[in-house]
Amino acid sequence: MRARRPTTLEDQPIPVRIKLAAAWTSFMFLYAYVDILNFFTPGVIEDILDGRVFEFDLSQTFSTAALTLMAIPILMVVLSTTLPAGVSRTANLVVATLYVPVTAFNAVGESWLVFYGLGIVLEVILLALIIRYAWSWPRTAPSTPGAT
């Protein structure tokens, strides 16, 4: 006689730290992929070869600022899983909130608004999920001494 197989899959809860790390990872993949695909936009490579990105001169200062801007969400992947819960929650709320306007700024001056618009919408959705996950971080009731 064969054993019966369950008809539904078990849906195990995912810890909030894993949700946050996954959302930051997805955010960074989208951000990087939009930047990579941008190289195929006519004129972009020529501007880079001429030493300009958007309205900025390519320089060590520009590259350092760009690296810093992207290092923060990259580090949020590991910080979301390693910081104490209260600090992680606050950091996720602050950083995700600050990155909404940073993300929206990427549409300024772009001619391919459908392409950038889709990228920005998807990135903002991920930032909203990060804010939601951090805001609704599960809490435990404080224990009282001597309670049974």
C-alpha cells in the first residue's frame, strides 16, 4: 500500500531578516541591470568616452560618490541579517526611505522614459516592501519576572 502524498505544499514563514536581505539583493540586481542596459542607449558610450555621465564629469570624485551611493544598499544585504533587530529595523526604514528619491532621480534628463520608468517603478516597489517589512517587524511581549 502506498502512502498518501499531501495535496498542498507547506508554506513555512520566512524570517523578516531574510525578506529584507532578499529585497535589497533584488534592488541591487535591478539597479545594476538598468545601468548595464543603459550602455546600449545611443550616445551613452560616446559620452562616457568623452568623460561625461549625465551632467557630471567622470572623475575620481564622481566614481567615489557613485560607489558610495551603491555600497549602502549593497551593505544593507548583510546588515539586515547581522545587526541587532532594533538597529536593523531603523537602518532599513531610514535607508529605504532615503533611496526612494535617489531612485526617482534616475529618470531626470533621460530620453528612454519607458525603460527608466519601468526600472524605477520596480525599484520603488522593492523599497516599499523593505519599508513594509521593517515597519511590521514582529515584536515579542516583554517577559515579566515570576510570571508563569
